[in-house]
Amino acid sequence: MNRFVALAVSVVFSCVAFAAQKAPEKVDLTGTWTSEKCESMPNGQGGETYFTRTFPMTNKEWKIDFTVFGDKDCTQALFTLDVAGDWELRGKSKAVKGAHNAFFGFKTRTLTAKADGAVQFMNQAGFCGKKDWKVGEAVDINSTGCAQIGAKPITDCKGEHDLVKVDEGKVFLGDRGGDMCKKRNYPKKLYPVALIKKP
């Protein structure tokens, strides 16, 4: 009987240990995360693109307000990309210590022109296949995509495979150099600029 009890206890503890190993780690992203200041990145034409990011997050849903500006102080908004959907962690990153793989799905994606100059340029360029842009009008690009901003149609891209790392109260996401639409194609490094939590 003692052997049976000992064996049962051993099995129970083994199961608990196994479950503990398999339990997903929790990363708390609840709240609104924003750019600490005006951000910039090369635009591929010898200049810079200036932008801000705002992420309202719950433990299941995410949104982003990505606004592009015409000046380095981020005071002259040109257009805003709004994306929303569900998200989930998919295990620890093998490439970046302390980071987790994550999938950010697309439910909605809209693009909104914010200034007359932006409308004129977007119409001339046929932005997203359209030539009738209007200031303040949100245009659904989820089904069609938009080549000018690198957005694929939802049929070709259900969401993005990304990285998430919380470090000293700041959130770092993955580098956007690769095709994040491809399954399991998680970034191999972090985007260097963090987001901070809005009070």
C-alpha cells in the first residue's frame, strides 16, 4: 500500500510539474502604450518619415493608431492608419532573450487622410487604388490592401507575426524588416524604440 501511495504521489507531482512547464507565460499589456516622442525612420528616398504609435490593448484585443506627419516635431498630421484585431502570445522567442513570439490578427484596417496636401498627393498617386480621397474620411483597406504603405489584402495577410518584450515598464515590438505576414516568420531582433504606458 505504501508503495502504491508513493507512486500515486509521484505521478501527481509529475503531472503538476508538466502542467507548470506547459502553462503559457503571461505578459500584461493591458492599457494604452504610446510613442515616448515623435519617431522617425528612413523613407527609402533619402529622407525621413515621422510618425507616432498609440496601442490601446486588452489581454485579447489590440488596436494601433499609426499617424504619419510632415514634420520632425509631429505637429502636421498627413494620414492615420488604424488597425484592430485579436492577439495572442505563441511561446518564447528563440532569437531574442526575454521576448515572446506573438500574433496580431487583423479584423479592421482603415486609412484616413488628415490634411489637404495629403489628399492631393494621395489622389495623384492613386493611393490604395483610389483617386477620391477626402480629409477625415476613413477608407477600409482590409480587403484591398494598400501597396503604398505595404499593406496586403486580408486574403494574403491575416495578421502579423511579431515579438513582444516588456522591459522596465516599456514595451518593445519586433523589427519590421521582414515579411511578418508569413506564418512563424517572427522577427529575429527588436525594433529599437520602445513604447511607454500612458498614465
